[in-house]
Amino acid sequence: MTIKEITTSAYTDQRPGTSGLRKKVTVFQQENYLENFVQSIFNALGTVTGITLVLGGDGRYFNREAIQVILKMAAANGVAKIIVGQNGLLSTPAVSTLIRQHRKRDNSVQGGIILSASHNPGGPDADFGIKYNIDNGGPAPEKITEAIFQQTLEITHYKIFESAAIDIDHIGEKQLGKMEIQVIDSVKDYADLMETLFDFEVIRHYLQTSPFRFYFDAMHAVTGPYAIEIFEHRLLAPVGTVLRGTPLADFGGGHPDPNLVYASQLVSKMNATDGPDFGAASDGDGDRNMILGHQFFVTPNDSLAILAANATLVPGYAQGLAGLARSMPTSQAVDRVAKALGIPCYETPTGWKFFGNLLDAEKITLCGEESFGTSSAHIREKDGLWAVLFWLNILAIKQQSVADVVIAHWLHYGRDIYTRHDYEKVNKEGAEALMAQLRANASKINGQQYGDYEVRLCDDFAYTDPVDGSVSSHQGIRLLFTNGARIVYRLSGTGTEGATLRVYIEQPETDETKIQQSIAQSTQTILAELIKLSLSIADIEQFTGRTQPDVIT
Ligand code: VG1
Ligand code: CO
């Protein structure tokens, strides 16, 4: 076995987006493409000699190949040890858990590498991704992702160990040159952490003694083994509670995206007359969650607010919450809870990395995004199964239906009627021109009256991190109306084809009668006037050629 130094030339398209580097598998399969990025991570870290890293992915196509490359490159670069999930599988929240737990005992643990394109489809013609997480278990902040990007532009060489394939399918310790490889059970540490946060006894009792029925759809992605262990083995839910529980390299041909469109199988189960009481799904890498009741969809915005409002019912949060946070496009539902609890609520740009400092500084305990992401200070990533367990724990205590819990919440705190419209795979130049025009017109839009809606503020959202003072600008155009309604426009940073324009639309309602009426109405109908405005203010048709979104959430 020898260390080889390979000459390479730089690619110019390796800037990490909202959540790591995401590209088509065919892009990653280009000569030295993955190697360049991995070496750039190591180079950006300065020295990796003697460090320990956690490594795993969501099992999608190219996961195994990438793990072999990373192990060999780590060994050649002087990494002391890699902790890797069996079969190369680790969910994003499990990686975060492992980094934090191993670091408590061993401060050579510096971070981890996650292989996933999250909710994007997998397979030879679909997507792959790679992301670096730092020693707190969370996604690298912009300062580090920018340093990695700089390295990708300057790279000339990378180092790799020449060796046969390393067995990652059997638990145990192996050696590659001087580097130790510890293949671990992908599930155990994460499942143990969940037991410390939630009352498994109460949930188990409820599942066994009441008629309550529930399904979890793992979408053939990474959460299958975690969900089977937690729900079926530890909580004794009936075998078959976990649907599509086997991770597949192409996710069975579907989008591992837990929303009403891509989890339609679960949705139709929930909508049946005699359907179950509770349903949930998670995404490719296990950090997202969708929560459903019988014939009822809980928006991620409401879910975050409801978890916050009920947190003290759950053992892990019985002491109360330090503060709350949401990404800017996420609805203001959680702000109402923060206000009622008398705790701060922070508004961050889109992407989990912006919550890290707030969590580290103990300024917040729970946080979330409208994009089906919710989590807490227990790790530094969003956490799909955590949210499902949180709901199960609350339902087992309250013994009410999901719909009753949500409606009672609305009547108490007010309701934020909300939708997100995604215009996918649109022409990149058109989408950028649309944003540029909005940006240029922001000051003109300020103060404008559109029908019943008067703009109180139109700006391009910028965020100053309250902990380290770093500034992130151009995070989305927001229109705040005097009546509390909002329209937000931003371009996705996770897509791999053309551009995706996301339009977020929100209308608060605090009048009890109107909230009651809203229950039977469709969100799109209630928001019709704002939706029309969202199209005209940004000239969406003119710039994208589209008159309707591809996905409505
Ligand atoms: C999307 C979501 C964002 C989320 C990100 C990563 O980003 O909007 O809220 O943090 O995906 O989610 P964008 O830039 O496409 O809007 V996932 O589950 O990577 O890990
Ligand atoms: Co994800």
C-alpha cells in the first residue's frame, strides 16, 4: 500500500449551496471531481493529521464508491481515525449525534462528512451530494464553505492511498495504513439519544393500549433502519408500522421528499375514511419530517409552533425553552408562541447552518424551517425522527387527534395561513433577472398599496449573526404588509438543474370566527389575492414563462 499524489486540475463549479455541494451523479463521476472536493475540505481545514472524522451517507447511488474514495484519501492525508456507519449508512441527524458524542470523550473528533443530496432523487441519472460538518455536529458555516470553495479553485494535487476496497459492511475495527477505521452500528447511538429526550414508556403504553394507529413512511431512504429500531423494536408499534423501510440506491424510483406530492401513498392512507390517526415521513438523509393526522396536514410552520408550545410536556424540554428561531421564509406562527412564553425568537436565513451559533450559545432550544425541518439543541442538524417522536409523545399525553391539537393551537395563538409555490427547473438567467428586478425595485415597492395590501417594508433580507457578528446578505426579497401578511422570493440553493424560484406567501389570522371558517377552506382559496399579487409584483410569467408553480406546499 502506498500513498499516491495525483495531479489534478480545478473545477470551477464546486461552491457549496444551502446544504453542501449537490450535483448530478454524472458530474461527480467526472475524473477527480469528488477527489478535488474532498482534498479541498482537508486543505481548508489546514491540517488533518491526527484528527478523527465521522463518515456516512443516505445510501443513494454512488454512496459506496464515494466512501471508499474518502477513506483512502483520509488515510493518505494523515487522518488518524474514521468512524463510519455500517454499509456506509448514516442519517444526517445520526452524523451530528456521533460527532457530538464522540467529541465529548475524544477531542481529536473534528467533524464529519455526509454524503447525501437530501430530498433530491437518487440513481445514475439523478443527484448526489457531499457536505462537511464541524466539531459541534452542525453544517460548516459560510466562512468554512467559502474556504473550501477557494481551495477547489486552487487545487493542483490530491493524495490517495492505493489499496483494495475496505470492508464497511461488518462492524468492527480495521486499519488502512496508519488510519483506524471503526465501522459502527448506524442506529444505536441515535436511538439511545432519542430515549433520553422522550418518554418511551408513555408512548409505548399509548401504542399498546389505545386504538391509536400510526404509519411512518421512510420512502426507501436512510431512516428505514432507524424507524424500525425505534418504532417497532423499542416502542413496540406493530410490525409494518414503517412503510418503505429498506434503503434503496434509487429510493425505489421516487423523490425521497416528504411532502404531499411525493409521499402520496402515505397521504392516501391517511385520507381513507377509516385511515390511521397519525402519519409521518422523512427525506433521503432523515433530517426532514412531514406530520399528518387523519385527513389532516400539519404545515411545518405550525408543527414547529406546536412543539414549542407543548415542549414542557416532554422530558427533554421539561425545564423550558431558552428561545426559538425560524428561517426568514418560515411563517410567523412560532413568533406568537415565543411572545406568549416571553422568550426571544430569532429570524435567520434559509439553511440549517445559521442555527448553529444560536444553539451553541444557548440562545435557543428549538428551531425550524418551513421546508419540513425541525430540531433542537440535542444536535446541530434538523431531525426528522425526533420531530415524529415529539409529536407521538405529545399525542400520547394529550390523547387528542392531531387535528384537535392543531385547531386548539390556532384558536389560542392565532393562525398563519401559509403556502409555498415552487417554480422548478426554470431558466437560470430568467430567474436571476427576476430577482435582480425585484432588488432594484425594492425601494419603489416600499409603501405601495396593492388592493387591500399595503407594503410596510420591502427589502433584500440580510442577517447579522448575534454571536459572531458575521453578515449574510441577499437572502431573499421580502414584502412585509401592514396587516402582517408577507410574500418572500428567493432562489433555491439545492437544485441541480436550471433554477428553482420559491415564493412564500403568508396571511396571519387572529379573529376566532375567521379561524373557524378557515378550517374548511382551502389554503389556496384563502390566499388567492396574495398569490395573484406574488405573480404580478415579480413579473413571474414574463421572466420564467410560467403561469403556475410546479409544486404547491
Ligand atoms: C432547501 C430548503 C431549506 C433547507 C435546504 C436543505 O433549500 O428550502 O430550508 O435548509 O433545502 O434541506 P433551498 O435553497 O433549495 O431552498 V435538506 O433536507 O438538505 O437537507
Ligand atoms: Co434532508
